[in-house]
Amino acid sequence: MVVGAGLSVKRSRESDCEAAAADSYIKKQENKKMQLHISPSMTSINISSNHGFTGLMKIKGATRHFSYRTLFHTILILAFLLPFLFILTALVTLEDANKCSSFGTLPFNLLSFLFTTCCSTMSDCLGRRFGPSFLGRADDSGELVKDFYKVLNQVITEEIPDGLKLPNSFSQLVSELKNNQYDAKTFAFSLRAMMEKLEREIKESKFSELTNRHIAASSIPKGLYCLSLSLTDEYSSNAYARRQLPPPELLHVLSNKSHHHFVLSTDNILAASVVVTSAVQSSLEPEKVVFHVITDKKTYAGMHSWFALNPAAPIMVEVKGVHQFDWLTQENVPVLKAIENHHGIRNYYHGNHIAGVNHSGTTRAFASKLQARSPKYISLLNHLRIYLPELFPDLDKVVFLDDDVVIQRDLSPLWEIDLQGKVNGAIETCKGEDEWVMSKHFKNYFNFSHPLIAKHLDPDECAWAYGMNIFDLRAWRKTNIREKYHFWLKQSELRVCWWQNLKSNLTMWKLGSLPPALIAYRGHVHPIDPSWHMLGLGYQNQTNIENVKRAAVIHYNGQSKPWLEIGFEHLRPFWTKYVNYSNDFVRSCHILGWQLSD
């Protein structure tokens, strides 16, 4: 018991010494920023600072198990850690206020803001600084993106404020953002207004480009105009230029069914010369080739002069004007009657194509409207192919060519193709490697919201191409193709249907002679191998050169004709190599002089 009492007195003295030491330390800390108050029962500790921050620490457990040494170390750590955490929280809050709170400006009452957001700021911002594992919070940067999306959605539905000053560049926008302290909504409005302005400018620029290309494509180059005038003058002054084509002793060849007969309808002398010359150089038996060149009255003299002065021997060439066909009258050709009698039609195609055009639609729709007003679509030469059985009653099979083609391979095998009773041998344009060119169905040519179109046609029916077609005239004469063609060109009492179509803003179809031909030839088309006829060289800049080289006939359909400055440079040589630049008329008229000077 004495020993036990001694130990008890010793422990009591040790406790008194430790308590005295603690009291001494507390007194020393009273004049510092942080103050410590220990309850008499030693079950709680109060920590306060001059900044008004107060914290309470409760110590659970029996007093007899509590170590004053541990308490001392704890108090010492807290004395240094708490001021540091408070200062760090304030600094992070000031630095990342925009990131760690909502979009907008920082509140003016900074002190209030720091205390009210202390906990969330510490968990959010410190968690972002020191990592999710330190404070147990994942990165919430995705919330910032969601907030910004909300602002953008609001800006889309609201009107742009009047008087909003638009910067001229993105760098200027960023500069003004820094200088003027824009909030997120103002920034979004400025960005939207800049984008809309840029879209308008790009669209207007594209419309201008399409307009200029349309004007260039519809115009006659000075060189071609000079060539036609010079040859016409030569026809009147040079008897050799007026000599009969072909000579009288060879007239029987024009109806010889054992020969290969080509029909070319054009008013472009240079283009006609390229087609015939390419046929001469590509044919394995040129002496069996006969070309029937049909032109209009104003071009006849010049066209005749060219082939009279520049024989294409051994190929036989016949030149005839539409005025020399007795069958081509207004009664037989409704298109001819419409051209001559309807001033509105002529004014629509030959007048101002830009006036009254609506720019609110897409650029593709605008381009289609311009292309649909090309004067060639009311040219009788463009509709002549529907009358081939009547124009060549003594022939059984012909190949019809457009004037913007080049022949690169012998075409005599075309006459050996079995059309299986069909009339028109043509390539289909709904399938092929080139998705831009070879993706045409009826829906690309007709307006199926029109009841007459919707009733008779299938929008997914495959389209085919004009430009190089093999026609079986014997089979044709057994059909009503011409009558069906006329039905879609006229209504009762010979009212021109496409004139009605014109008055209804082209609501039935667009473009020229192909849409009514697609209807007229339905059930009479035999598809041929696509390698015979390659399309798109006049509007597809991405044409595969290797495919061009392999094609039997290449077709510059589209606005970018090879004889125009807007033609594609990398595709032009396939055409120009057949131009006779040594010809006196070609040289004097500076044909393609802009190209030769490059």
C-alpha cells in the first residue's frame, strides 16, 4: 500500500508538472493569432483565431487514457496547419473563382464569398489541384462544359442584341474578351453573330461564282464566234468551200446500211471538228464510217465550209441544216412551234437569268435554276434526236453523239450489240465508282410532289445518259416513243407542257430534253457497259484520269467545256489534242490563244 501510495503521489506530481507546462505554453500563445481553450474536464478543445474562425475538437474516451504528450503534439500541428489551410483556401478561391463557381463575374463581397463557399471550394478546387484521391472528389470539369452548353443553347434561341459590335477576326474577339471582361453569354452571342456573318459572305460568294460560271458557259468565246464568221464569209466567196458534201458519186453511201452511221447535232464548228477527227484516229475501219452533221441555219454555211476545206477522209461527212429537212415543221415538231410563237419562253431562256432569282435557297438549288435556263434547252438541235426515225428513213441503226464528246476507241462493236428488241442502248447512271456522277435516279430529275409525276413515275427508277446512244431505228418505228414524248411536251390543243411547267416554276422537272426522254423511252432502254461512255468531265473536277484513258467515249457534260476558260486544266488535253492548231482559220481567230500563251 505504501508503494502504491508512493507511485500515486509520483504520478500526481508528474501530472501537475505536465499541467503546469501546458498552462505556461498556453499563456505564451495568447498574444499570437491562434488561441487554444481546454475544458477543465479535458474532454474538448476550442481553437480560435483573430480572423474569427472557430473550431471545436471533442476528445472521446476516458480521461485516464488520454496522454498529455499526444495532446501537446496535436495542438502544435493544428496551430501551424489551420492558418496554412485557411490562406491556401483563400488563394485558390481568388485564382479559380470562375472555374470553381458558375460563369460570370466574381462577387464583389469577396470575404463573404470565401466563407460561404469555403467548404465547397476546398473540396472542389483543392480536389482539382491535389487530385481526386487527396480529398475524395472526382474531376468535375465536365460540369463546366455542360454549363457552357446551356449558355449556347440559350443563345441559339434568342435574338442577337441590337448594336452588338462584331470583331473582324477571332484574335480581335479574344482581345475584346480579355479587355471588356465579357461574360459567357456575351461571348456566345458575339461568336454566333460572327459565324452567321461569315456564312452569309460565303454563300454570297458562291452565288457570285455560280452566276459567273453560268454566264461564261452560256456565252460564245470570241475565238469560236470569229471562226464561224470567217468560215461563213469563206462560203460566200470560195466555190470550193461550197462544194457538195459528199461528192455526187458517193451519195449512195449516206444510206448504205453496211456502214457505221453517226449523227452529230451541233452549232459548234470547232467541237464538231474534234468529234470527227477523234473518230478518224480511233476507228479501225474509218472508210466504213459516215458522219451526218446537223446544224442550224445560221451556222450551216460555216460548218459546211469547214468540212469542205478540211476533208476528214477516209471518213465520209454530210452537213445538213435543219431548214433542209422538209419534215421539220411546226405541225410535226411542237418544240419548234413553241420557240417561234412564245415570246415568254424565249425571254425566259435568253433574257436576264439573274433578275428575280431567289438567293434564299441552297447553292445547289440556285445552280440548278441557272442551268435549267441555259438557252441550249430550247434549241431545236437539242430535241432532234427524238425524230431520228423520220430524219433517216433509210437507216436501221445509228449512234447519236453530243458535240462535247471525244472518241478514244473504235466504236464499230456498238453495231454488234444485241439490244434485245429495245430501242435505246445507253449506260445507266444510277451505279458506278463515281458516286457524284453515277448516282442519278428519276428523283434527281423530277418533282414527285407534282401529282402527274407521282402518278406515272417511280422515284427510284434508274436513269440513263444522253451523249452516246446506239438507236435501233427499226425497233423504234414500231413504238409510240415520239408520241409519248410529245404528250409530255404538250397538253390538249398543242399547248406546250413544259411551257406550263415553266409557268409553274418548273414544278414538274428541270433541265432540258432528258427528263421527257426518260419518260418516253421507259421500257425501251437496254443498258450497255459503262466503259463505252464516261460522264462528268464538265462538272466533276475529281475525275479519275486512269478511267478517262480507258473509256471509249469521254463526255464533257456540264458547264466546264474544254473550249472554255472555265474548263478543267487537267482534263482539257484529252480534247485539245484533236484541235488542228495549224489551220489558218484557227490561227487567225486565236482559238484557245489564252491557253497557248500560258
